[in-house]
Amino acid sequence: MSERIISWHQNPSKPSFTPPPDAVDAHCHVFGPQAEFPFSPKAKYFPEDAGPDMLFALREHLGFARNVIVQASCHGTDNRATLDAIAKSNGLARGVAVVDPDIADMELEALHEGGIRGVRFNFLKRLVDNAPKDKFLEIAKRIETLGWHVVVYFEADILEEMRPFLDAIPTLIVIDHMGRPDVSQGPDGLDMQAFRTLLDSRPDIWTKVTCPDRLDAKGPPYSDFVGAVRPLVEDYPDRVLWGTDWPHPNQQNILPDDGGLVGVIPQIAPTKALQEKLLVGNPMKLYWPEN
Ligand code: 0GY
């Protein structure tokens, strides 16, 4: 067994920005606890436990009210760790699952009962062995009746080849981390232009304006990220979500300070109205539509 990774900051700062009441951290994960919920044999990284208690303590520390927990690839299609965290949240967490193509309808319904509201299709070769588009489309058609959406994770270099697949998805789509553009190209660079073309192709494609730590090689204060992403938030205010990405899967050399990440929010969403949409209105519409 490989050495366990600690990918999160041990002592995140108190953010300089106070999120509005009811703010949602709409992209985070849990790892384990492994004694109860072992990692998948196909996992590509082996982190230490980062369970619900830690996640909810961080949520309080950062001034957020709710979490959307995205099933991490190290847990494969066994969603028990995510469901366990949701069950312990007193209704303050919902989730996005990763499922096998042959999952039974009853299991999908059980996931819905457990607070799952979407499925994730991951196309990153370093995280998953295969990404069968035909099977994913079958899943997308099946989850439509549950009112769920699809979360897709890919990198900018395959955006064009993803287009027919994305076009065929019948539900609302959320693209993780804007499809990982090269933010050093700036707001009008080729990657951002291509991503905007994708957003313009359908009104029901949303995105997470997340992960400055992954996208901005220069690091804090993430000025390339801010420069490239702020115009996107301003131009698509009703289709953006924000999240910490805690516990930052795979991050080993740079452990992002979550307080610092929250401090980036007012730079990409400079008005109260934009902050309210990004942190409350948009995620609530998608994950707690009944509220
Ligand atoms: C993210 C990013 C990554 C990992 C995962 O499920 C995962 O393992 O999502 C990554 O390594 O880029 O969104 O957490």
C-alpha cells in the first residue's frame, strides 16, 4: 500500500471575506474513514482520512452553511462515504455520486433518498482508467427522471472532442473547474474563448469557478485566475458555482489555505448581487430546489 497523502492545510486562516448567510460550498469531498469505507482497488491516490467531522468544522470556520459533497475518485463507485457524510449533516449537505453503468433503478432511488442530486463523469486519465461515453449517456438518460444533473470533469485540451458527448446529455450539465483552462492566457485567451463558446451553445451548462490552486501556477494571490475568471462570473452570473475543493485530492506540494481561497471570492464576484448568486441562489436552485 502506498503512503497516505495529506492534501489539506492543517491550519487554514480565517477568511478576509465573510460569505453571505446560507452560503454553499458546492464542491468538496470526504475521504473515508477508511476503516469503514475502504478506497477502491482502482484508486489512483491514497489519502489519510478526511471525514465529515473535519469537513463540517471547516465549513463553520470559513463561514459557510452547507456543503455539496462530490464523490472522490479514490472511492470509485462506492458512494457510502459520501452518503455517510450527508446523513451526518442534519440536512446541510447534498451530494454528487459516481455510479456504475449497470446500477439498478432501486439503487438510484436510494441514492436520491440519501441526498444525491447528480452524477459525475470524470475524464481525467490520471484519475480514472476509462470514461465510456456511451455508458455515461445511458446513465444521463436514466437520472433525468430523478431531476438530477450531470457533473463533467475534463481538461481544456479535450474540450472540442467532448462537444458531441456534451450535446447529447439531456440534463443540466455542470463543468468542473471550467474545464481547466490555462488562466495565464487571460480572459480572452483561446481556452476561455473555447469555454465561452461551449457555455453559449446551451443555456443549461453551468460551471464551477473553482480551484485557483490547481489552475494558477503562480499561486496566491492567484491574479491570473482572478483576471481570467472574473469576467466569466460577470457574464454568466446565473450559471456559476463555487467550492473549496477540500480536502484537495492529490495536492501534495502546495496545500491550499482554504481561508485564502475564500478570500478570492470577492475578487471574482465583486458585487453583493454576484456573491449572492454564486454562493446561495445558484447552488440552492440546483441542490435544495425545494427551499
Ligand atoms: C477535484 C479534482 C481532482 C480530483 C478529484 O475525484 C477526484 O479524485 O476530483 C483532481 O485531482 O484534479 O475536483 O477534486
